[in-house]
Amino acid sequence: MLTLAAASGSAGSRHPGPGRRGIAAYFTRRSYRPGDNARLVVRDRRPDSIEVFRVGSAATSSRDPDELSGTPVTRIPSAVSSRAAGGLLVRIGDWPSGLYFAELSGDGLIGYATFVVRPRHLGASRVAVVLPTSTWQAYNFRDDDGNGVGDTWYADPQRSTVNLERPFLDRGVPPHFKSYDYGFLAWLARSGHQADFLADDDLWNLSGAQLADRYDLIVFPGHTEYVSPGEFEAIARYRDLGGNLIFLSANNFFYRIIRHGQTITRTGRWRDRGRPEAAFIGAQYVDWNHDTYPNRPYVVTGVDKAPWLFRDTGLRNGDRFGTYGIEIDAPATASPPGVRVVATIPNEFGPGESADMTYYESANGAKVFDAGVINFGGTARSEPVSTIIENLWEHLSSP
């Protein structure tokens, strides 16, 4: 069944300024299973064509922040004549789990609407990749109510809620996606490894025991700053049960959110509720660059502490690689015993504010890695990061 929405809206604006105009559209849920009817709401104008792509597997990719590329999956017939307020229904085929997008084109404009295809049954692969869909919306500066201010607490400090059902700016590309997320997705597509992809709200109603039963490793490749009580408790318990975790960004599990329908509300920092994120991540958010400090290279310090991590990279203690920062993590008093700093950017944001890449193994066998900088996963296609992530995958995907 294919029906086009009658909804309308404005293109809005964002900080620091508007990007190229596009066809505004969004899916009403963050993830779907094969066989589901995904509901796509189209704003502003009727597209001439809609094509669905899988992200990460394209041979080439544009560097433009408002362009998405992928492998074509299906084309939706352009002769869509019937209308309904609910939107256009897109049948999810028997597609591999991953991140997908619909590309809408017409009148010389292009727009994108992203969605996750999760597996029919969780645990189809023993590794799960969780995408930061709530955090993407928290950083969405789109002005849907037309008051001249983006509908996020980053634009309006008096606002505490964000709507999950709305298009992204930049023609529909999630905020910072090309810098923080895409590199890992491209690396994974070319690695040959298999994984179950999930939106982070797929974890909201799962227990740590259920996750431990289905997954040996859970990877958070992007900036997962905003998490619900269900997600926080599930991942903390998953670690307690011996589950392995990889965090390829920084400032993860920092803010607590609660959900009412399709709205999330920010309710404060987890650490202020006695649940510091360092207790299971191993390190926690220190600071951001305040638009002052440039990105700097990591200095390797832990080849002897985790030799498997640096295998085949050619790196030795004292070597430098990459340019990283933006937001950073470091161990804290709540960090588990035995946390090892394997690379560091000393005093990146001034005296005493270093970015630390950490690794630890818990008494119950959990293995946990934190990159310590927000843009590490985005460089997954370049060496030595590609080899480091391959070593992580091999070492942590085993129980």
C-alpha cells in the first residue's frame, strides 16, 4: 500500500545557518523489521521519485555533509496518487540489518529520510551495533513551530523536550553524521563482519539479561549522549553479566531522557543521580573544545598494556596518530579497577583536561573499550584506526 502524506511544514533554520533546500521527510519510527510497513511522512512537496539505499556499502561517498550515498535497494513507484494523513507506506523487504535511507527527488531538489532495519529476531548476529538516533534528534536545529528558534534545547535553553518525529536539516542527513558515524559504517560494510543494527530506543524495553543472551559484543559507534533509564540500566547490567562493549565516540550515556509518546525530555545528568557513566564505560565526559582548542593527535602509551589492540599497526609507545577532540573522556573516581590508558592526548583542552583512550576487563569477564574522543569512529576507514577497530572486533566479539 502506497499513500502520500498531506502534511505540510517549513524548511526551518539551524545554527549556524541554513543549508541547501531539500524535500523534508521522515519515518515515524527509528527502526523496522523485514516485513514491516514503514511510514514515511513527506513535507512541503510531492516527490517525483523515491529510492531506498543502504548506507555504508557504496563504492564512493561524497564529503558534503548534506549528501548521503549507499547501495540501491528498491525504487518506489513515482505514480503515487492516493493521499492520507498517515504517510507513505514503504514495505521493508528481506534486507540485511543496517542503516538505510529513502532519497526523495523532485523539482531539482533532493531530500533524505533515514531508518534502521533491525533483524527479524534479535541475536541473528552475535554483535549488535546501536546507532544514536535520540542524540541525532537532540542536535536537530529544525524549527518546526516557525518561531525562528530551533526546536531543541541547544537552540532554546528554556526547552526541555525534543520531538522524535521530524525531518533533519541538511536535506535530511542526521547532525554530524558524515564526521562521527559514516566512517565506521563504511568500514563495517567492507570488513565482511555481520551485525544486528538497532536504534538506541530499541534497547529501551530490553533487559541486560536479554542482551547478554543474544550478544557477545555491543558497539556504540557514534555519539550516544542521550539515553533513557531502560537503555542505561540494560547496558550497565549487560556489562555486569560479562557482556563486551565498544564505544567509538566520547560523552556517552551522559544525559537522562524520558519518553512521552514521540517526545523525549531531558531530565539531568546520570552522574548527578548517583549513576556515573564511568562505572561501566571506564571513562566519562570531561569537556568540549569551546570552539577554541584544535584537534590534536593521540600519543600511544599502552602497547605493553594491550598489545593485541595495536597488532599490525606498527605503532609503538610515543608514536602519534590522527587528529581528535571536540569532546573528550577520561577515567574518573567511579571507573572500575584496572582501567588502562592505552593512548592519550595530554592537556588537550588545557591543563588537566586530557583525552584518554581506555580499556579494561572486569572480574566477571567483560571487556570494555572507550575511544575517549568524539570523532574516533568517523576515521575508521583510515590507518591505523582501521586496524585498531579490526583488532577490537576480533578481541571483543568472543565471549
